[in-house]
Amino acid sequence: MLVVKNLKVTFGKIEAIKDVSFEVPAGKIVTLIGANGAGKTTTLRAVSGLEKPSGGSVTFKGQDITGSDAHRLVPLGISHVPEGRRIFPTLTVRENLELAGWTLKDKKEVAKRMEEVFHFFPRIKERVGQLGGTLSGGEQQMLAVGRAIVTGGDLLLLDEPSMGLAPVLVDEIFGKIVEINKMGTTVLLVEQNASEALDIADFAYVLEVGYTTISGTAKKIAADPRVREAYLGV
């Protein structure tokens, strides 16, 4: 579904991404793991059109989308939940979700997808009239994922969904990611919590200082001594 080849992203004279390649097969969960500064977030932003690659290519469903603007990629089927959630704090939960359906002309379809969000996250339904900025960190993450569900699409990009969450909420969020995947959405996950990410992923890639250094099935990566020492603490 998604093929990234020899991706490069520069900021001035700084090469944030030097050579990153990976594939995301349809229907699977693929995770990118690595330390802070490895280039994981920049890679996601380059895929979703928020950053412009300086080299390499990004192909989605056979179509070259390298350097395409973000607003043109959403209708193609790419949804991005950015690091830090980025919900609208002065809008209610309902307004955040309704705004996420901006590409849909059928309001009944927007309402249907919102009901799906409420099914996944009952806590969000309880707070539907509450301002986004007054939600807890975990609830804001649920809302951020919920907005992506309303937007729809075949590929969901998730950037650090567990950041700042209590362990019990981390388990809940990752459980929901698996549910969303089982309903037919392909997932590309960037996550510092390598243990949780590898536990739910089908395939994994390790990024180090702007390069893809290790790749394989998630099970194989989790058993790799280099990964276990550097990212799993064992």
C-alpha cells in the first residue's frame, strides 16, 4: 500500500532524514522505532505531506505522492494523528469530530463515523459537549484517534500515541489500535515504547540518525539482541 524509498528530508544544511526505506502492506500494522532524534516523526510528516522530501520517493496505492500537499492526501485515504494530539482545545469534542469530516459531503456518513468513535471510546461520548482543552491527556489522545476515524481512509499514521499516558491508558490505546486495524485500516505507527509497538505490529523498522538500519517481522526485531539491548532494556 505504501512504499517509501531512499527518503531524504533536509532543514537548511541539516539532513534530518538521510536514507529511509520501508513498506507498509495493506491490512498490516507496521512500526518505526528508534531513539529521540532518529527521524521517526519527520518521516511520518514527509509521508503525510507536512514536510517536503529533498530526495527519494513516497508511493501510495501505486501513485507517486512525493511532495504532495497534506490536504490533497487526506481525500486519497491517508489520516495522520500527530505527536502531541493537536486537538482544537477551544472546540467541543463534538465540534472536533465534526471538523474531522470536512472531506465528506454526506453528513449522515459523518454522524455514522462519529458513532463508531463513541463505540471505540465510550469516555469520549460522555464528554461530547466538553471543550477539548479540558480533557485529560488520555482522553485527548482518544479524541485525536477518533478524529482520524471520522476522517476515514485506508492508512492511519500514528505518531507517539502513548506519549505522556499512564500505563493503563497505554494498554487501552494500543488495544484500540489493534481493533481499528482488524476493521480494515492499515496502520503505520511511530512509537518510543518499543515493547508495546512490537507487541501489536506485524513488521518493524529501526531508524537510527536518519537511516533505516534493521527491518523484519516484529517478532524477529523483538528478538534481535541489538534491539533488545538498545530499546527493550533486556
